[in-house]
Amino acid sequence: MGTTRTLLGGGDHRAARGPLLVLAATVVATLVVTLVGAFLGAFPGAFDPSTVAAQDRSFSIDALDTDAELRADGSMLVTERVTYTYDGGPFNFGIRSFERNRADISQFAAADGDGPLEVIAPEDSVSGEWEWALRRPTSDTTETYTLTYFVSPQVQVGRDVSVIDWQFVGTEHPGIGQVSIRLRFPLAVVPAIPETPDDDVNVLRAWAHGPSNGTVRLAPSEVVARVRDVPAGEFVEIVALAPASTFNTKGTEDLLPGVLAAERRYQDDVEQRAADRRSGWLISAMVAAMGAVGAGALWLVGGREGRSTEVQGEYWREPLDDPPAVALTNLRRGSVDAGPTIAGTLVDLAQRGYLRITGEREERFGPDKVVHRYTWLGKPFGADVLAYEKDLLELVFRGTTETTSEELQDWAKANQTTAKKKLDEVTGGVKAEFRRRGYGEQSNGRLVASLVVVCAVVGVVTVVATLVTGYGFGWWGVAIAAALFGIGTKLLSNRNQASVEAAAKAEGLKKFLKDFSQLEDAPVGHLILWERYLVYAVALGVSAELVRGLAARLPSLLADPAFGAWYTPAPGMHGRFDGFDRIESSGSSFVSASTPSSSGSGGGFSGGGGGGGGGGGFGAR
């Protein structure tokens, strides 16, 4: 969000303020005349026509690409590539200002495409800011300059985390077409994810403050913020947290709770204020509550979903009739979870003889990383290969016969548009297969009609109450009615019986695979049966539990070289299927890589902020 602006207003006192306005206008006019006269006396050539013509010029900032590299002592080396478009001219100097921390900026240098440019320090410049002399008088053209400077330590190190709060763009600029900022940390730091606990001090978190259309993305040891069309005077600021051990200084205070609380306040402020202004009015609240009760009553009367007649207990012990992707979609009421879908389908195709999966160990600083190599075996497609499975194989191999999970992620990051399009084709194919098998939802027409009446009453009464009393939800009542209708129709749309049965079997199988090692009557079964169990365990997210259970209850099965011959563990693994569960996360990693990120784990820009160091902007003269 952008900066918050508050408007303070009062009642209608226009009549009482009339004389005061006349008096104020008289005083202001007198001051203006006096100041203009003094100015003309001191600068007799100030309004010379030739001077006006020389000032008939402007410039814009098309793009700003910033790389900021933090050092172990908390200092920062900044490289900025800024593109100016000059309209009119001539211009002779560029200006880089800093609203704060000007004394902390050193080793400032500037260059254009032909090489270094002369730099004028703030104490010697006309503007009092860092300036650079243009190579020649410049008019009506576009130029890109590379600015580098060193910032003395700005990182606040606490006992738990370290914090950098820096305005890479301040308020002194005419607007910027595109801003890209990359902030790098000196040591390896893993990025937070949405599920990261608030008290985890060993991850990288970041937020960006500024225009609401920006995005911030986390990568290992790196924060990337991008925003287009930054309005004149709007700042762009990054607040980033890393483990305290990232820097070589020590702190005594816990900083993480305070920063998290502040960022959440920034994000919630605008929405909370809007909600507060419209809450608490009795009539609207009562009508909305009655609408909710009415929708709930309709659900109780006939909206509850039927029960499975085939799954009587909590376990289902047979392989499912549906492919893993369709079974998982049934569990999610028709929604495709792309990550487990990819992982489960690849393992399914491997078990059916179309590819081989081999674990590989990548040595790196810290714990080694296990990736998987997928090898196409050249088996002709049979009638058992579904359309979305072919799409997935095309997405994974892309004309080759071998690839790794890491190579696939790198390709997706570099080709997000293409990767997202192909991923959508796969998920769309899963939905089509889901529907082809007769799965879906059904609604009770009479109950939905009754829900329409309830929601119409809520919307009309809240609007009328606001018009009559001057208070209430007003048109928000219509929004409440629409939300009630949306939620109500979802509650009244239940899975058909085929979906209920399939979902119950999938849920029962998931629980069985997770718990079977603790069951007294766990079956022995043929190795093909257990291979199918492995396939479904990946899609259902319980492969680690299943492998541990097999090691405890059926070690001879794991030792059989014919069991799971389509999978080879990474060198150095102790068990036959050690690292097998990593396949689960590889699918989700690909989905993340192919989708532009959107909390401390990435997302859009938030409101508030503005307290970071740096700031300033760009100018020319």
C-alpha cells in the first residue's frame, strides 16, 4: 500500500469562517507582493525571457535497477542503473540525493556508457547533494547512468535477528517507470515460507513498503522487490530480517517480535479502519446475523453432505481406482493441488514403467542437497496413459530424455510464463479427467432459491436502514448479502455420491498408509501392491511415514531388489528408499518456481513504513 493519508474534517461552519477567510487572503496577498518585490530587487534578471526559455525543460526516470550487497559488518555496497529521459535542455548535471544518512554515503562514483564521469561531493555541489557532470550538454535523449556508493553499517543486530530498513527510493523524484531492487546478504539464509513459525529466527523475511502494485520475492540469501509506475514523491523501502549470526556484530535485544508486530499493523491498518467505521450499528448487524442464521438453517435442513456407504471404518486398505491426481482432487473437493499432483503422477508413471527416478546428492555449503533425476525409458504410450499425464511428461522432459528436479526448477524460474501455461494445461487436464469420471457437486434448487430470498432481505434492509437513519452498513450490506450467497451456495453444493465414496476411500487409504505400522493386522501383500501404496503415499503426502513403516514391519520387502526397481536412492543413503519422500517437495518447488510470488515470505507491498534510512531520489540540472 502507499503512504497513509488522513483527512480531518468538521461540521459545516462556512458562514462563520467567511470573515476569517477574507482576512487570511488579505494577509497572504500582502506577503506575496512583499516577497516578490524583494526577490525582483535582489535578482533583477530573474524574469528575463531568456532565463524562462532556459528553464523550459524536464526529465523523467524510466527505470531504476538497484543491486545492494550487504557486508558482514552491516555496511552495504550499492549499484544503481538509472535511466533518464530528457525533454528539452540542455542538462549538465545529474543529482542523487539522500534524505537521511547523507553522512554515511561514501566512495560515490558515476559512469555512463562511455566510462567514468566527474563526481561533485555534496559540500561542493550547487544542490548540496551528490552530483555528477554529464559528458556533454544533454537534451532530448535517453541516457543510462551507473552509480555506485558505499553505505556505512546500517544493519541493526539483535540477540535473535538482524534488521536492515532502507529506503532505496525516497520522495525526491519526478516518478519512476520501473523499479527493481535486489538486496543480497553475506551468508546463506533460507527464505521463510507462509508456514514458517513467528519465532523462527533462522530464516530470511522481508517486506516492501511503497506503492500497492509492487511485489516482493524471497530467494536464498536474497530479497527482490519490483514495482512499476512509482508516482512522484512515493518512496520504496525494504525491511528485511536475517539470523543474527549473518553479521559479525552482536546485539542484546530481541528484535523479531517487534518487527513482525509492526509489519502486521502496517498491513492491517487500512482494512481495520474501514471495518471499524462500518461495524457496531445495531440494525445492520442484526439483519446480517439473521441472514447468517437463515443460511445456516437452510444448511441444517438439507445442505449436509451424504456419507460413504462403502467405507465403514477409518481405514481403506485397497489401492484406489482413480489415478493419484484425481484421488487428491476429490479430497480437495474438485480443486487441483499442483505440487502433490506433479510428484504423485511422476511416481505413478515410473511405477508403470515409463520413466526411472534416481536420487543424486549435490554437495554444497551446509547439508548436502538431494535432487532426483528423471530418465525417460522410451516405452510407447499405452491406453492407460491419460492426456494430462502426457502433458506432464512433455513439461518435464521438454524434448530431452533426462532431466533433474533442480534443472526443472531453474527452467521454470527462467521461463515463468511458459511454465505456468504448461502447468495450467496439466491441472486443467486433471480437472477434465475428474469430471469425466462422474465426480462433481450438486445443488438443491429449492434451498438455493430460499437462500436468494434471505440474501435479498439482508441487502435491501441494510441499505434502507442506512438511508433512513444515516448509519449502518449501507452498500456494504449488499456485499454482506453477496458473501452470504457465495458461502451459502458453496455449503448447499455438496459432492455427488460418487465423489463422496471416492474421497472417503482416499482419506481412508491415507490414514492406513500413515498408521499401518502400528496396526496388528497390517497385510503382507504382493510387492506390486506395496508399490501402488508408494505411489499414492507420495500424492497424499505420507510417503515418509510409509517408508518408515515398511522398514519397521516389512524390512525384507524393502531389501527385495525387485521392489521399486524404478527408483534408485542417492549415493550414501543408508536405506533402500532414504530420500524417497523428497519427491513430494519437488513438485511444490516447481509450482513455486513457475508462479510469480506474492508476509515475510514474499508478496505485495504493504502500507506504512517510511522510517528507513537512505531515501532521497534523483534529479538533474
